[in-house]
Amino acid sequence: MQNKVPAVRMRNICKTFGSIKANQHVDLDIYRGEILALLGENGSGKTTLMNMLSGIYFPDEGTIEVDGRPVVIDSPKAALDLGIGMIHQHFKLVDVLTAAENVELGLEGKLRMRETAARIRAICEQYGFDVHPDQKIYDMSVSEKQTVEIIKVLYRGADILILDEPTAVLTPQETDRLFKVLRNMRNDGKAIVIITHKMNEVLAISDRVAVLRKGEYVGDMETAETSARDMTNRMVGHEVELNIERPDPVDPKPRVKVEGLTVRNVDGILKLKDVSFTANSGEILGIAGIAGSGQKELLEAIAGLQRVESGSIAYIDDDGAEEQLIGKSPLAIQHMGVHLSFVPEDRLGMGLVGSMSLTDNMMLRTYREGAPLFTNRSGPAKTAEQVVHDLEVSTPSIRTPVRQLSGGNVQKVLVGREIVSAPKVLLTAYAVRGLDINASYIIYDLLNQQKQKGVAVIYVGEDLDVLVQLADRILVLCDGQVSGIVDGKKAKKKKIGKLMTTVGGGDKPDEDD
Amino acid sequence: MKTTEAKREPLIHISGRPPMRWSYALLWRLGAIVASILFCMLLSWLITGTNPIDFAVTVVHASFPDDPSLFAGRFWPMLHDLAILLMLSLAVTPAFRMRFWNIGAEGQTLAGCLAAGACMKLLTGTIPDAWVLPCEIIAAILAGALWGVIPAIFKAWFGTNETLFTLMMNYIAAQLMAFFCVLWASPKGSGNVGIINQSGAARAVGWFPTKFDIFGATIENDYLINIAIAGVMVILLFFYMVKSKHGFELSVVGESQRTASYLGINVRWVTIRTMILSGGLCGLTGLMLTAGVNHTINSTLAGGNGFTAVMVSWLAKFNPFLMILASFLVVFLRRGAKDLKSNANLNLDESFSDILMGIILFFIIGCEFFIRYRIRFRHRASAQPEKEVTSRA
């Protein structure tokens, strides 16, 4: 492999954003017929590096060669002309158009939809994709949309493909299917780069792995010759423990009882249908489900942010007194100790204010307390210091606007604020969304600490590997219904995957046991 | 070899720079002002042959005359212009912080003028003279607040566009004003209200006092109260915006309504409350114009200050203290430009002052780009020592 001419040779690449050095003197080789995993923590510069390859950013310094020829990539079009295509985390598709129309969009020449469709079918057949050219995007699942994105770059003749965290939004089954397609493409001689921070995926799919740490290139190795532990250590820079603890539930007592909850969104679409479950104190209740199965609506309903059509949500106090949460204002529910930390895709939209400092963001929760009229920043400043210390937030100071922090650190601020406020019920959604391994483990630890303090933790997660290790019980949502509640200790990933796609998990529930 | 052939490399790179130290940024801005004035002088010299020195002297003398006999007639009106512009800039600021683009300060001010004028006209003689002014104060603030809160209510409940709505409210206020000007015209049919309570027993009823005893010395000044109000407002508004819970809430609403509702902030109420404040302050400014200096009503009383205030507020980055500087700058240049055209020696057309004003603002706003971004040229970007690369291999 060392004797081949690399498809892409990046040398001494530097890129700074303001005072942040996103990439420093990075060297990277990408070969054809190989799947390269680009591994690194949040803010280690993986996406930045690949964005420079796909023409979104222009490097401050350094050179890029494609097939041994020095090139200048100053636009995404220039990248595509060189055969480099990138599939971004957020899909760039027009919802009301069909797959074929989206693929054709932006290309020059005459519009011949029939030919386009035929070529798309040919691509699908070649690599094993499953998508209909005439299907509208809004009718598609996340995984199908991703397929369209991949076809889009293949259609434009790309033979160097970059995928930015492609599995973040997929179910285990869909991930398997994607990996199969990627292997087909590799065998066809394409160069593939997959950006990820999930260790098991690196091991499953890649031939070689390159590690970035804090914008610097740490090194690369054959995947076959390395281990998850070794890679993690290189990525983080020190030893990390990779097992998630699951202490036994502490004196579990019913804390939140949801019965027959039915919710419609503003468009009148049924988002939750007759959902019933009980969340206990001293326990982590995991919620699994394909994105958009009603997780958000469920948490928002409990937090009082969502109009409820029917059903009941009861908060049960230590002395057994029940109190109905439906009809209470979000503020009143907050005062009862029910805290919601929902990490949205953009990480800022709910719960944090980007232009405000860490201190002010802490104050968002508590500013109403104390003397009337004027705010007092000394308490929030202490909270901010505590969160920065406990969660190892890397920030220049607590006066820094949170927008200037990297995504992972923003998230620590958001989750940390809810945790330090000593809640009774902690609702958290996607708490580790996009977080690197180190930060994720800090969050798991903190959730476990909360659990041991007797807090009822409801954890909506995306990563099934984590859910089965962390949660005491897992509630699986499918299309707004409770598809099943399984014991975390005995749960099988495949079984949960089935429950996620079919209510009740299909006819043969014991197939995989 | 390994150097990039820069055939297609972009000529210039624009990249963000680390936040600049404020002292450094201030230097940039001052430099921009100086550069804009120099450019204006150069332009006038090239086009009209005006002596640049005469030019500068005229601009400065418009606000700071060297002739002491002109001082009272120029310096105090300049300060008063500044106070009015400053008041309106302060008024629109809370709304702007909430990302509620209130461009209806003009109309809200006229509503205040009209309410104050109506009280002065109709109440004098029917209630004790001493009560007229308090009635004016209440009426003017309420009228301004009403004019501000109507678009806020529509925005809060129906999601209407506040920019268009507040703009349209300006025309309604102006037409309403025109209607009453005809109704109360004196003499009838002139379309002109004239000075209200100018003479007779009711002289100066409902007017702001102009004579003050301060430490035994008697000072007579038409503008002093208005200037003092503006000064106090700067401090009050600073605390409201930076230190108060209300100010905190409205910045959260402006930044992200979703976050605000997640935190249990009542977004509708904050929107309405803030526009009551914003409109109310405009109404107060209307009162200052009618009861303070003009003692009459007409539809040009606000004189476009409501729109200029939008720019001043932005220029000062919503900071009340910086607004003093920004308003001063605008007023100073505006008065200077006006004198340029009235100065017969300079041979400048009246549109020329508008051009100059435009050039100056272009420079001031344009320099913000250089404060935020760095521009680098191609050759500097690709010049990189080779040895650093090899040492890392």
C-alpha cells in the first residue's frame, strides 16, 4: 500500500478561524481502493480538514495534490471536477423535488429526466443502493435521503468520497446496509473517507485509520493492527476507561407517571399515540427510536412545552402525593424540579443563547431569583466556574460567548447547567450528540451520579450501544407509540432495532436471541 | 516540487480575525472618520474648487462658532439636536435588542407631539394651569406607547412583519397630525396651528419652564430640560439594558425565541412590554419637541430623526453611552453640511451636503468590515518556510 501513488496528498495544511487553530500542519494521504476512517474528538479539525478538500474552505497554508498533481481547490465545483465529493452531516436536498431532480439540480446542459433516472438506477444496481428516482424527498426516511446525497456525488463522477459522520442518524440495520454499499464502492476502486468518532464503526468498516487531535495530525495505522483502546488513547492523548458503568438503581420509586398520552403537532399530525410508562427515581430510563418518532414531543410534553391532546402526566412526590403536570406552565414545572436539557441539531437553538457568555447562560435558569428588578451575576458566575471545572469545558474564560466554543463544549455547558441545578427529574435528549468519547464518558458519569442521588433520569439516545450499557430500562418508541419496554441488562441491540421499526418488534420476537 | 502553482489561487483571502482590542478598534473608527472628512474635502476641491481649509472651518463653526455672539445660537441648538436624536436612538434600542425592527420612531414621536399639543390646546383654561403639563406628559407617553404597541400585538399574536407595520404607522401618524393641523389651524384655513398659548393670560401654560435658579444664579435656557432628560435617560437605559431582568429577558427573546420559551419566558408579553417602553420613550421625545421647544404641532416636527436614530443605534452597537458619540457625530456633520450649502463663498449645491453625509456614513460603516475581517493577498499566504514541514514528518 505504501508504494501506491495516493489519490490525495495533503501536506502541511493549516487553517485558523480567528484565534482558533482548526488545523495545524496536517499531512494526510488518501488511497484508492481503501476506506480511511478519520478519527478525532470534537473540535479536533476533522470536518475542517475535509471541508478544505471539498472546496468549502481554502487552506491558509499547505498544498494538496490529487494523483500526484498539485491542485488548487477554491470551490466545491473545483473539488467535484477533481472527483472529490463530500456528503455532509446536514443534507442539502430540496424536499419537494424527487430524487432524480435533486441529483440533476445544478448540473449544466439539457434536462433529460429519463436519462438521469436510468443512470441513477444503474448506479443503484452497481453498488446496491435502494432508492427510487421518482420518489419525493419528503417521503423518504433519513437513510434514503443520505443515499440520495451519495448518489448525487457519484452521479457527478466523484471517485473520492468523504462522508461526515454518516451513521449519526441511522439505525443499526441502516448502518449495516450503508457499510455494505461503502465496501462495494471500495472494491470498485474508489477512495472513501469516513469521519467518525465511533470506535466500533472504525473497526467494522475502515482499512486504515488516521487520527487528529486538537487540530494536529497524530498518525495513521492499519485498522487490522490496532484496537479500540489504542485508537482512543491516541485520539484523547491519555488513557481512558471504555466501559460504561451501570450502578444498580437506588431505591426506585415511581416519580413520573405518563398515561395514555396523545399529542398532535401544530400541523395536526399525530406525534404521540397513547403513550404510557413510569419513570422511577434513582433510575435511568432510556428512550430509543428512529429520529422523529416522538421523542422530542414526549419530553416537551412532560416539560410543559407541548400542547397535549389527551392523557395524563403525573409527578409523584417523595411522600406519594400526585400532581398533574398537564396544564402547568413550563416555569411552574421547572420549579417542581423537572428539568429538560434538549440538545438540538444546532446545539444552540434550545436552551442556550449563543452571543451570551457562559455566566449569562447559567443565569438563564436562575435570573428570576433574588432581588427584584436587577440581575445578580455572582451566583451564575460560580455555577459557570463549577460547570467548566466538573465537565472539563475548554473555554478561554467564563465571559466568553458560548457561540465561540466548539460544539462539544457548548453541549457540556447546556447539559452541565441542568445537572448542577439539582433536579428531581432530568430529561435529556441527545446529551452526547456529536460529542467525542472523552466528553461522552464525562456525561455518562454525571448521569450516573444523578441517578445515584435519586434523580429520575430520562435519557433519549441515538447510540444503541450506549443505551444498552447505560439505561436500566429502555423504552422503544416507534411512530409515536410505545413499541416495547425492555430491561437494559438483558436488552439485545438487534431486538431494539426491530422494535424501533415495527411496533412490538414484528411477529417473531425471539428470532435473534 | 511541492510549491503550489498559484495560477488559480484566489487573489485575496478574507478571513475572520480574533476579536480586536477595543482601543485598537476605536482607532480604526476614528481613522475612518478622519479619512472620510479628508476624502470629502478632496472631492469638493476636485469638483467645485472649494478650498479644503474653508470647508473644514465651515463645518466646525456650524456647531462651535469662534464668534462668541453666535455661540448661544449655534452650540445650544446643536446640543438640543443631539438630545432629540439621542432620545430616539435610546428609544429604538430595546426593541432592536429584541430583534424587533421598530422603524416607526418617527410616527411614535408624532403621536406624542400630537397628544401633548392636544392637551395644551384643549385643556388650557378648563383645568388649573399647573395641571396641564402633567396631563401632557401622561398623554404623550401613552400615545407613543400606543403607537408602538399596536404592531407589537399583531406581531405577538399573528406573526406580522413589524418592519412594514411600524413603517406604515408612521404615515397614519403623519396624516392624523395633518388632519388636526387643519382642524385647529389659526387663523382658520391657514393649515398652521401656530404657537399655542403664545400670549395673554395663558401664556406659556403647558410649556416646559425655561428659567432655573441653580445655586442662586438664574439661568435662562430653552433647551436645558430636554438636554437633561436625554442625559438621565442614557443612564437609566444603560441599567435597564445591561443590569435589569427585563433587559436580560429581551436579549434572550431577541437571540432565540425557542430558547426563551424553553426557559419559561413569556415571549408575547416581553414583545409587548418592550414596545410599550420603546414607543413610550418616543412619545416622551414628542413631548419634549412640542412642550419643550416648538410649542406647536405639525407633521415635520420629528424631522426624520426617527429614521436617523435607527442608524445611530446600530452605529453605537446598542450601547447607550456610545450613542452619545454617534449622535454627536451625526448632528455635527449634519449641521456642518447644512452650513456648507448656505455659505455663499463655497459655491456648493444643496444636494452636495447629502452626498457628503453619504460618503461619511459609508466610511464609518465600512470600517467595521476591516475590524472584523482580515484581508490577505496571495503571495503572503503561500510563502511558508519549508523546514517546518520536514521537521514534523
